[in-house]
Amino acid sequence: MNLVLGPDGHYYSFSTHGLIVISRATKPNSIDGYWEILGSVLEGSSIINNTGSTDPWAPDVHKVGNTYYCYYAVSQFGSQVSSIGLATSPNLLPGTWTDHGAVMSSSTTAEYPLNITNAIDPNLFVDPKTGTPYLNYGSFWSDIWQFHLSRDLKHVLENPPPTQLSFDPVSPQAEEGSYLNYRDGWYYLWFSHGQCCGFNASDLPAPGLESVYVRHTT
């Protein structure tokens, strides 16, 4: 789920399922309930049928200039045939979103590193020091990666080449759900590490105690 402060002073949440459900907190400048379901970001998507999924995942919404950008993933569990799409809106409300289709797609026949990674869990990061836009993603295949974005934020760039932000040498390299932020001279990369879902009640892994983040400065 992603929380964003809207132009009307109310917080909005965006969640997986229902073509990205939009909810709004009823109290201005507060995340206290109750939350009203307003509708969805998408009416459909030009990339849904490409991956066989009709359930966009993991929305990541940010305001850049006067526009709200919603990146979302389309995939199926266990599949590397995935895409990250983009929709934009001037005000976050249902019916105002324009779907721009795929920003990037992964498969075994795609160009490197999209042939070894999985285009899920997008995260937009605009570097406050340089203004350079990036798209972080991944991956559950080969960890977390980062592409430069075009200035209109609608396309990933092949040059400069993409960067691998994290690396786990032990297969299946189950890192996903990254979020990058900058504070007080440090860049913080937060992500999920470990496998979820697909377990039987009798073979659940032992409870974990470790939280993982990477901190970097330049």
C-alpha cells in the first residue's frame, strides 16, 4: 500500500487488487480512519493481457511537478514474464488517470538485465541532489536493480546502463519490494528479503528476526 497527500489536504492510499484501489482518509491532514473507497486507478491496462494477469500489483505513487505518477506491476506468481506500467493524474481521483502502458518488461528473451530479473515492485526515486529520476524494481530474480528514467518519467534508459543495487549470492535471491529515500547525506535502500507464500502449514520456515536495509553515501 502507498500513501500520498492529495491536493485537497486528504491522504490517499493505493493498493493491490481491484485495478489499484484508491481510498481516501476522511479527516484532512490525518491518516486516522475511516478510509473511504473511491474507485480504481485503472479501468483496464494495455499491458494486462501481455502477462496473463488481470490484477495489477504494488502501486507506487509520487507527485512530480503538478502530476501524480502511479507505477504498477503486472505479473503472475512464479512467472518472470512481467511488466511495469505507468498511469498519471492531475489530482489522484478515479476517472482522471491516463494509462501510458509499459515502462519496461522482463522475460527470458529481453535485453540484459531484464532477461535475468523480474519487472515487479516499481519504486520511483528522484534524486534531490541532482534531480535525476530513477526506477528501482525487483525482483525475486537476481535481487534489486535500478534504471535511469527519461525526463518525462515514461521510459527507462539503456544508457547509462542499469545498476544492481543489492546482491544476494544465494539462490533464489528473494529480494523485492524496494524503496529508496535520501536523508541527511545518506541514501537508504529498504527491501524485503525472503520467500513468502506457497508453503504448506507443515513446512513453514522458521520465524525470522532480521530486517535488511542498505545505506550509501556519495
